[in-house]
Amino acid sequence: IVSEIVAATVIVTSPGRNYVTLKVTTRDGVVGWGDATLNGRELAVAAYLRDHVCPLLIGRDAHRIEDTWQYLYKGSYWRRGPVTMTAIAAVDMALWDIKGKIAGLPVYQLLGGAARDGVLVYGHASGRDVPEMLDDVARYLDLGYRAVRAQAAVPGLEGTYGVPEAGQSVYEPAGSARPQEDYWDTERYLRFAPDMLGAVRERFGFGFHLLHDVHHRLSPNEAGRLGRDLEPHRLFWMEDPTPAEDQSAFRILRQHTTTPIAVGEVFNSIWDCQQLITERLIDYIRTAVSHAGGITHLRRIFGLAELYGVRTGSHGAGDLSPVSLAAALHVDLAVPNFGIQEYMGHAEPADEVFLTSYTFSDGYFHPGQAPGLGVELDEKAAAAFPYEPRYLPVNRRRDGSVHDW
Ligand code: GCO
Ligand code: MG
């Protein structure tokens, strides 16, 4: 069979930040790409793929996407977990890419075709103080964005999540060879955040969507208080208000606020969000194509969400490679319950390594008409950017104890 897999290799490259990419090649030379990047734990997935998955792909029919997914998920016996599910995701993306290339169709056509004309995205505005953040919001609105996430440094805290250091063009939390240590103060944040987001509405009004990421730092009760304080500012969503391992904790939050809630960037399977969805404890599910088992599993999660009125809001930070972004855009265009897509952009020189065909216009993205996912990796360019050990920061309270980052 011409679609038999004859090679599967892993490329680790660091154009601006680390990315792990799987390359799958068929007998007649069709190449599929999959993103296997797990920020701060990159080499674990690279080894899982290289040592345990690539050898099993050789000789399989690239067309059998569902069968390959089941084979890798059930066949490993050790199910779920970010490393396993990111590895499976990379294989899955690469096989959808190949299927699209063989069919001569962009992947969204294989998923049922476009259910909308464009994919609403939100950009990341931030600042080291409120005026700087407001100027950044203005910049996004001028660029045509219809949805903006706003984050500003909490006065008195250094290294607030979501705020770039001076000189960084794109916010990059994984900046150092050992984890940077940030300080956290819940009371200061709870006092500051409503005023900060209120300042955005005061200056720019309500004619665009406003989002904010809490990054898992509050207890359910504190999150309920914040959600209530934010109600006058009409947020599109409040993201990751409390650590989400404890799905039933969101019942407490739901009793206190009508601010919409988005959760899921750290989830890797449908079982992580089953209760959140079926009990309607969230409004948006943020699972990422690269960390939650690829297009095949993401569609299953989004299908469950559709039944319960939960909309999608796929993770799209810079540590998800352009291959992931493209895969997410194909799914976004095709699913009925799409909500919004995060778009953070990629720091230079990622565009020397990843050649993309998605486009942005008037606040909306489109994955483009190239067959497959529409992203190609230039292996020669990639070789010029070797892996660099880099970790996400750790958060400590003033007394030195570790808090959620
Ligand atoms: C987001 C996320 C990211 C994560 C990052 C970790 O909303 O985009 O919270 O900023 O921190 O993806 O690797
Ligand atoms: Mg987030």
C-alpha cells in the first residue's frame, strides 16, 4: 500500500523556544507533521516517541487514524497523562496531515467542512502597569482584534504571570535553565484585578470581548469572590480560576458568580473534564490539540461539550507550535460549538522553521486552503536552533511555601 508508513522521526528545535515535532513519511513520499511540544518537559515526549512509538508506526497504514489512536492509547496499557497524550496527539496530527495531502484537501474539509467563515481569536495584551496594559489593548484593537485578554503586573509582585519582561516581544514564561521563582500574594491580586479590568472597560467600552487568565491561583471561594467582583465588566471569560484537578470544586464557584468560566489547557483527556462538562460547571473547554490526544480525541471532547452547551476555547500559547495552531484552526472552523481560539503568536525566528498557510483578517483566522494542515517544517532551518533546557517558573508565597503557578 502506498500509504504505508516507512519512516517516523522526531525533530527537536529551539527557534525562539523549544519545539518537538514528529515527521511521518509514507511509502510514496507524503510527509505529515505533528506537534509534540510539552513545555518544560520536552525531552520526555521526544523519548516516548523515539523509543516507544516511532518503531510501532513503521508498516502501518497512515490512513487508519482511529485504529492507530486506539492502538497507541489502549495498547500502551498505561493510559492518559500529558506525556503519553502529547505523543499520541503528534501521531494523530501527522496522520490527519497525510490524509489531507493524499485527498488534496485542507483538513477542515475532512472534518465536515467549514461551519463558519472564520475563526474568532483573542490576542494577549499586557503591561508592567495599568497604563502600559491599556496601550497594549489599544494596539490589539487597532490591529483589528475583536477579543483581547488583559493581564497587568500586580503592584508589589515581581514577575506576574502573563506580563513580558522589558524587551520581550512575545511573553515567554519558560525563560531560564532553572525555574525562575516568582512571588504571589492572593489578597493583593484580588484587590487589583477588578480595578485593572474595570480600567479597560472605562477607556475602551464594551464593543469587544474582554478575557482574563487567573492561572489556577485561587481557592474556589476566592474565585467566586473575584468572579462576582468582575461581573460589571462583562468578561467573555475568567480562565482557570482555581486548580482544576478537583472538578467538583467548580460547584462552589458556580453558586457565587455568573462570570463565564474557561478551563482545560492542562487537561489531557476527556476524563479530566467529564464532570465539568456534564454538570455544566464551565462555559468553555480549553483542551489543546497537542496535549489532549490530537484532532481525534479533541473532537470527542468537543462533541461531549456540544451536548451540554459548553463551547470551545482552544489553548493557543506560544509553546504550542504552528503545527498545533493550524490543527486547532481546522477543528475550530468545523465544529458547531466553537467559541473562541487563543492566538499568542510565535517569537522570531519560528517563522524561519515553520512555513504556515493560515491567515488573519479583521479579527478572524482561517487555516487556508493548502492540503493537509498547511504547515511545513524546514529541517535545515530547524537544525540551526538546538534544544535549550528551559523551565516554567515556580510561585512562592511571601513565607516561602510553594503556590500554584
Ligand atoms: C495561556 C496559558 C499559557 C501557559 C503556557 C504554559 O492561557 O495561554 O496559560 O500562558 O502558561 O502555555 O506552557
Ligand atoms: Mg491560561
